[in-house]
Amino acid sequence: MKIIVCGAGQVGMTIARQLASEGVAITIIDTDAELIRRADESHDIRGVVGHASYPDTLREAGAMDADMLIAVTRSDEVNMVACQVAYSLFKVKRRIARLRHVGYTARDANGLFAAEHLPIDVIISPEAEVAEGITRRLRTPGAFTILPLARGQLEVIGVGVTDPDCPAMGERVCDLESNGKFEHITVLAITRKGITFIPTQQDRVELADELYILARSERRKATMALFGHRERPIAELVIAGAGNVGMHLVRNIRALLPKARMTVIERDRDRARYAAETLGSDVVVLHGDALDRSVLEEARVEQKETLVAVTNDDESNIFCSLLARKLGCRQAVTLVNKSTYATLLPGMGINAVVSPSAVTVSTVLRHVRRGAIVGLQTLREDFGEVIEATIGAGSSPLLTHTIGALGLPEGIKVGAVIREDHPLDMTAETRINAGDRVVLVVAYGEIDVAEKLLGGAGGRSF
């Protein structure tokens, strides 16, 4: 398969590196010659310097025989034109574009993205998806991530072990996953001292572990209690930033947590006025810098349960969150684009880090690995993925044994089996049938093995 990636920023390079490691022929385009030089030198990726929307640049990148174009440059307009040129001149079969401005994805823009207008097959709106993810997390404050699967029936819950007296402390994975002593859950992965791994059945829960748990959505409260978290949904919060993410977030919270009281801080006067007029009188909008202590005190951040920092600047989000925590805010959720920051912040008192690039990469990979893949979530950018896929008749090695006898490599684990749209309480004796959907956690080094297990379900066929 041949794929062209437009944009060599963090998102574009992450997508390109991951797909290249799986044997996909990748060409990446960017106007920045230094970014292209780095791509050429350090990865099995071909680089082209130029404007992604120019026909001659796309021709040089091999658009004549490309299977897919993924446009994730910083410009919505360049992304749209690149898809148009790829379709009209080069007949590229599938086109994915990241569009950030809400005007392009608003309801009155319906019908714009069709073959006869702008031929984009998949539109990714990271700001909206990030806001949805933050809202899910605010409903369960003790979790550092919540990822929906199986049409919302299952969730991957990220939970830290901070209570030495919690029921799960010291327990073996096999005991946590049994149907007896505890609620039925599956431990997908553990991050311990900065290293993420798929645990064996004999591994035990340790203090300061971060666990990724797969559980039924209706068992979320019981699952959190197992790890010592008994928290109610957020009632009062401060949102720093009234940009696209902040505005989406307010609307989502209003719909899902209607009793929550919100204060929004925005540095730009015109944007603050727009937010106040748009959001209505039930949301307090303050014009000011969230890095200014007096502004945070005016927002009474010390009395609030949560601050969510979603400005367009990583450093502002980080320092605003740290200041809010110092003033007495119970927890901080911080938007960070740079992956180098994301790994440092949990140890600094920031409770949850949200990465727009991780959201975008997960969405793109889900559409690249289509076919029988029905769901895909990135589980830490440096570790692997959770994949939900349908098993076809007679095509998968997963059909030949019980789950306990499959002999899977260390980097793959079956997390759940969904039969006739109902998740099973899985045991080692469970057999997977044709037509079932399975949830796998897969380390990046085992992606090719996982695709073979799925009978080519991950097959990037078009």
C-alpha cells in the first residue's frame, strides 16, 4: 500500500512513522525542508519539500499510484485543496483531512464534502473529539482517561493506584479478572515507573501503578471503587481558554452535566465577548490571563473542583494548571500538544494530560486499518493500541482454540468478546465464534501479528 501524508508536524510524523513501521510505503510532504530532512534521515519514509495542495508536488510524491492521502497540515484550506487535487487529477482512492475550524464542520456545511463538491471521505475534527474526551473524564474524576468501545457498552478506564488500602492493592491480575471476588474486568496494560506493558496473570497491582482497565460501562463506579476512587461528577469548574476546544467543552458539559457551574477565562477581549454572548448567562466569562493569579482568584479557582486548561499554548496550559493546583484547586486537566511534555506532567501534580495529536492519530489509524476494524484507540503514543474488530468465518487463528490456549505473544491480549452485540463475561475457556467482535490490546511491535490473528481484518485493503 502507498500513502501520502501531507504535513510533517507532530501528527503527520507520528502517523508516518507508525505506518512505515508496518511496511506501508509512506511519502510525506511539507514546506519545511528541515522537517523533511529529518524524516528522510531517521525513518523509512520518503520526503518531498513543497506545498501539499500543488499538483506538481503531489505528482512528485507519487499521487498517480497512491492508495490514500492523509492531509494534516496546519491549514484547513491546504488540506481541503490537497484532497480535491488528489481526487480530480490523480484519482487517489481515499482521502482523509483534518479540519479544525468549526465553520467547516457546522451543520449548515452539510453536503459540502461530497465527490461533486469537495471529495473528502473522512473529516477529522480533533477539537471536537478532544472536548468529548475531556467531558467523559469529568464524569469520572478519578480516571485519567476513558475510551469508549463496543458502541458504548465497554470502556477503557485509565486509573492510578494512589490508595495503599484500596481493594485492588497487591492483587494478582488473574484474581482481578475472575468472576468471583471482584467485578469482572480485564487489565489491558500497566504503566509502572514510566514503562507500559501487558501484564501476565501473576503480576500484582503496586502503589503508583497506572492501569488501563476494560470494563462494562455500567460497572464504571464499581471499577473505580476497586482502586479507591469514590468521586462524584464535577459540580464546579474553571475552563481556561475559549477557543474551539473550550467552546465545544462548555456545550458538551452543559448537555451531559447540566448541573455543573462553569467559569471561562479568555485572554483575548473580542473572543471573551463572543464567548459571553454565545454561551449565555449561565456561564461566567472572565476576560483575563489565566496565568495571572488575581484572575484565577477572581474565578475562585481555590473553591473549584477542577480546572481544565485548553488554550492554544502548551506552556500557558501547564503553568496555569500548576498555579491553580497551588491555589487549592483539587485537580487539573491539561491540554498538551507536545508529547515530550505529556510524560513529565503527571509527576508535577497535573491529574490528566489530554493530547490532541493522540486523538488525531487514533482516528486516522482507525480509518487506515478499516475492513473489519470497527474501533481503534491509542493507548499511550509510545506503547500500542486497543483494536475492536469483527472476526470473519474461517479466516482467523482466534477461532481455533479457547482464549486460554491461544498462546498469544506478550504484546497481545484479548480484552473482550462481543457476541450478538452483547459483551461476554470472558474466561480462559471462552471460545471466539465467527461473527463475534473482539477487543485486543496490541503493542506496536505486534501490529502485523495482530492483523494475521484477525484474519486480515486490519488489512488495509481498498
